[in-house]
Amino acid sequence: MAPRNPIFEEEAEEEAESFLPLRSQPSGGAADGKARRTHAAYEDGSEDETTERAFESEEKVVVAWVSDEDCGDDGPPPPFSWRKLWLFTGPGFLMSIAFLDPGNLEGDLQAGAIAGYSLLWLLLWATAMGLLIQMLSARLGVATGHHLAELCHEEYPRWAMLVLWFMAEVALIGADIQEVIGSAIAIKILSRGMIPLWVGVVITALDCFIFLFLENYGVRKLEAFFAFLIATMAFSFTWMFGEAKPSGKELLIGTLVPKLGSKTIKQAVGIVGCVIMPHNVFLHSALVQSRKIDPNKKSHVQEALRYYSIESTIALIISFMINLFVTAVFAKGFYGTRVADTIGLENAGKYLQEKYGGGLFPILYIWGIGLLAAGQSSTITGTYAGQFIMGGFLNLRLKKWSRSLITRSFAIVPTIVISLFFDTYDSALDTLNQWLNVLQSVQIPFVLIPLLTLVSKEQVMGVFKIGPIIQVSCES
């Protein structure tokens, strides 16, 4: 194993201190960082009962590990196991739902209708950047045994912690408004307009009870439910892609050749904001703790990161393809037309029906089913993320139903007001969704800076000797 470089470590510490002021802690003992305390707590089971935890021990999925003698600090990595990959499959797909929420669909369809295929390259690179950020979030959660919100509560002075919590809640509420409105629009479409928008919002608000019901049956059942919703989205939007038959040549050029015009700046910023969701970084660092991993054993941490990296990559490839299909459908059907600037979630189904007709399965309802799956899955994961954000930042030890109701109420009240006001104003609702996507872009630094700072502070790559960020084996 290569010796640690003290000069590099000094530079890393200086870089960490340059972002946001962390609490000054003397070296040695319990003050060396939350990570070492996590290791000790894991070994003797003495974790403080007053500390909020993402998952209780009995809720975690048990993984059969290779013995440390077979994969030590200097030994070869254990062989790849499909069974073990299956056991680790779940958190990455829950994380990927934030890449497929109604805000993303709004950004996709408007990018396609206004910019054609020209922003597909940005969608590709934003997804790739999102993957790197999510992998870093997962590494922080696995190696420290605590999620990002918990570490912010532990490491930052109170004023900085409260600012970060407020910004995280603002980003979450903005995303939740889009998700709830998207579900309500889908319900309105599928009910043929019989259910008004505000009633759809109330129906969607009740999804937290679905979440609580499924959570009682274990994390794997919850993951299976989300897998079904992702499969529903994939089927719906792939069907639409087949009906539209976009140009393969233009798809390839748009994906590989960067192009950005002055008229598409807002759509470009919206794509970045709706793909890289701030609350999703908090969520993923908590979800990876749903597997029983001993953070004190290097081989366990590295093997877990290996499978989480593979799973997250597969999940985001699927999400990228779904987003690409939606963008391509609207680029083929509406780019350069007089209605391009007026298309949004509210009226997209109507325009799709006029353009591509009914057929055996009317495309209006195919769109509605996909939109409903996107809205329902993302609102439930938003509730999940809200639990971790509130519980971690404020160190709240509340019952899950209490946290779900509190988290849901933050977004429902403003969403009902918006739905009542915008129910008859399609263009105003679409404009609001565009600016909510831009809001997500503005909020990115408030999660990215703490993430990078805490990675450097906790020295996830040094203290636990995990190696470079891309390294996923037992080799040093």
C-alpha cells in the first residue's frame, strides 16, 4: 500500500476550510471526526439513542460478506457476484427517480419543442455530472455511516447549519411543487378533466400514507414498488418514442455536438437544475445505509461502493434514455411550429393527441400514465428525502408518520394555492415550472459545497483508504 502523503493531506484540509467554516475541533479522541465515532459505535452497538439515524439496524438488508482473510488491505478484490449486485440494487434506482420527476419531463418537452435536438448533449453531460455527484454522496454515506444532513449538523456551526437546512428545504419544496402538480395534471388527464387540479393535489398529498404502508413491509418492498413505477415510465415513454419515430441522425448529432443559442439559455439552465436535484444528494447518502455495512472494515466499504457504483450507473443510464425519448418526441413533433413556445405539462397531452392521433392506445393516455408514474414516485421519494433532511439537520427523533406529515405539509399548502390560481392558466403554470427548474440550479452550490467540504474534512479518501473517487476495488 502506498504511504499517505502529509503534504497532500495538508492541502486537502486547507481546501476544505476554504468552502464553509466548519467547527474547530482539537485533534485526537472523539473530536477527530464523526467517522471514527461511527466505527466505534458500530463495533459495540452503543450509538447514541438521541441521534437521528437513517435506518435502524433491524431495517437494514443483510449482505453476505467475503471474510477479511480473503480480501484484506493488500489482497485482491473478491470476484464479482450477480447475487451480491442484486442485494445492493435499490438505492440507486430510488435516487434515479429524481432524474425522472415531472420537473424533468417539463424541462425535456420544452427543450425539445423550443430547441429541438440541440440540447441533448447538455442532457447527457448533466446526467454524467449528476452520476459523479451521486457517487460521491454514496461514498460519504457508506464510509462514515452517516448521511449528509447528519454530518452538516455535526460539523457546521449552528448558523451555517441552519442556512444549509433552509436552502435544502427551499429546494425540496420547489421540487415537491412540481411533482405534486405533475401528478395532479396526470389525474386530470386520465379522468378526462372530471377531477380538477386542486383535487388532484389533495389526492397526491395522501401518497405519504402509501409510503408509510410500504415502509412497514421493509425497504426491499419499497424498492420493488419504485421499480414498478420506473418500468411504467419506461414503457410509456418508449411507446411514445416508437409512435413519433424521430430522426436517428439528428438524435446522434444533438447528443454528440454541443450547441447553445441565446434563445435556449433558460431551457439549458432548466435542464441542469431538473437533472441535478439538491435534495437527491441528501437522499442518496442516506439510502446507501439501508444495507448492513461495517464502516470499520475497509473491504466491506470498498465492495459496497463497487456495487453501488455499478447500480447507480445502470439506473442513470435508464433515466437518461427516458429523458432522451421525451425530448425527442417533442422535438420531432413541435420544434419550429407556432405552438412550440406554449407547450407544457398541462397541455402536452392535448397537443400529442392532435399530432399523433389516437390509435389502439391513445397517446394522450399513454402520456398521462407515464406522467402519473413520474409524479407519484417522485413525491414519495421527496417525502423520503424530507425525512432525512429534517431529521438530520435538526437531529429530530420523531416517529416516521410524524416526519412524513410534517414534510408533506411544507409543500402541500403552497401547491394547493398554486393549483387554484393557475388551474385555468396553462401558460402561467408552465412558466412557473420553468422557473422552479431554474431555482434548482441556483440551489446546487448549497449542497455541493458541503458535500465536497465534508469529504475533505472527513478525509473519506484518506482516513478509510478508499482510494481515488473512481476506484471501486480492494486494490490500494
